[in-house]
Amino acid sequence: MADPVGGPAYQQVARDLRERIASAQFPVGSAIPSTAKLREMYGVSITVVRAAVAQLRADGLVTGYPGKGVFVSATPDALVGRAVTVEDLARQVEELRAELRRAKSPRRSESAAEVAALREQVALLQAQVLGLYAQLGIPYPGGQPGAAPK
Amino acid sequence: MADPVGGPAYQQVARDLRERIASAQFPVGSAIPSTAKLREMYGVSITVVRAAVAQLRADGLVTGYPGKGVFVSATPDALVGRAVTVEDLARQVEELRAELRRAKSPRRSESAAEVAALREQVALLQAQVLGLYAQLGIPYPGGQPGAAPK
DNA sequence: GCCCATTTGTTCGTATGTATA
DNA sequence: TTATACATACGAACAAATGGG
């Protein structure tokens, strides 16, 4: 599995699982197939399945319970509908990163006051992104039944 | 490192690394010890180290670059909520792109170190935005009435 | 109550690919 | 070319929880 389109295998599996959750093929409240089943379904190893499920868990889409299974806790649509602009921002940032990688400088150093100012700007941007998270996390309508964490 | 008090080993390592980052023992912009070094430091396996670093990376604290290392991108203290509008964030991104073109102009001896640091910061932004897209409004996936098992 | 199969979570080891120096 | 380092990928094992017999 060298390097197919779509990136690493575990990300492809995670993406496919996200689509299935979004299309209600795996409804909220139900359990996704077990690790062994997913391994057979996608023809990958345990590691890939674990990584994919771990990513979904980190994203807050699923929650696993030892001895029972991994249950869908939310749909990606609920997140997308609220973060469309943020997704657009992510695309722009990704483009910036691609351009920067393409602009590999040979060597040298020193000076670069403009770069320093740029870095400062990036730092400010970073703080604002985190602040945006804090801001949007509160008024989220669904998926927050007022239950205290665990 | 079987210590049930602090949870799994990889979470303990991640917590310790967070504290070191917060205490500037690992300053922003610097690289944390390599995987092999961390493995010796904590006396754990590669798996634990990689799981801990992966968690920090998912949180947007560090960013890894193959062949270079894992660099600190931000401190946990920077997670203080700061209100900001999406429009402001989009404008900042556009401004950043304009500055970036000026910085990567064919000026030959452009500072490679600064550009590299900038690239790390931009990569951090990408990770943060993607994480924001994923975790928006989902502080805790548990507590679903009827969905949570038993 | 006890044993056993299933399942998740964690941990261990190792190999390969790719990027950097 | 060689060495280092991260990312991904393969396999295997154990603990804890669940549920069926």
C-alpha cells in the first residue's frame, strides 16, 4: 500500500467511516462494526483500523466501550453545518502550507524582518483560531444535552 | 510504567510533555527530544511515545516533520478563549498570504531558518483549524440518552 | 458463581517509506 | 551515500469489560 490517492490508508478508512456516519448508514446511537469486521471489510491490518477509529474518537464522532463496541455519538453534518467557513479557512491554510513547502530556500539566514513580522502575524492568527474554538463551542445547538462530563 | 493513578502511560507522557511545554522547558519553536530519546527518558516503548506525541499533535501543540523532528508550536496557556469573528480570521489569512508571497520572492539568500519556522507555524494553523472543524461543539461525546450503552 | 468468547484499549516489537541533514 | 527522524504499516499480546452458556 504505497501511496494511493487520498493519503494514508488509515485516513481513507476514517474518511469512509465518516461518510457512512453522515449518510446514516451508521446511525447515531448504533455501533459500527468491530475491529475484526472492519479489518475484513477494508482488507487492512489491525493497526490501520485502530488508527482510523482513534481518529474518529479524537474527533468526537464515536465513543468506544470495552466489551461492547464503538458507538456513533454524533454526525459530521452537525459539525459541518456550523463550521463551513472554518473549513474554507482550512483549505486556504493548506494552500499556504503547500506554497511554503514549494518555496524551499537553499541556505543562508540572518535578517528577515518581514519574516519576523510574518511570524508574529501567524502567532496572532493561531491565538484567534483557538479563541474561535472557544467561542463556537458554547452555542452549539445539538449534541449537548446538558449532561455533565461523565 | 504501570501506574493506574494517572491513567495510561501514553497519557502520562503526554501530560508531562504538556507541562514541560507550558513551563518553557520546551520553548515554542524548538524541537522536543526525538522518539528514541523520549523512549529512553520515560522508559517506555515506541508505541507509547508515538501515542503521546500523536495526542499533542492532535491538540495542536506540536508539529512533526520527517527527517527534522517534532517542533513545539504553541503553549497550552495560549488556549485562553479569545473572542474573534470568522471574518477577522479570514482577513488575517488573506493578509498572511500576501505577506507570504513577498517573503518567498526570488531573493536568493532568503533566510531558510525563518521560512522553516514559518512553515511550522502555518502547519500548526492547519492542524488547529482542522481540529477545530472536527471538534467543534463536542466537548464530550458521552451522555447520549438512549445512545450510551447501559 | 464460574468459565469463555468477544471487543475495546493499551502496550510491545519491527519493518518500510520518505524527508532532512 | 550515509545517518537520523518522523509517518505509516505490519503483527502480537495482555488487561478490562461485557455477555452467553
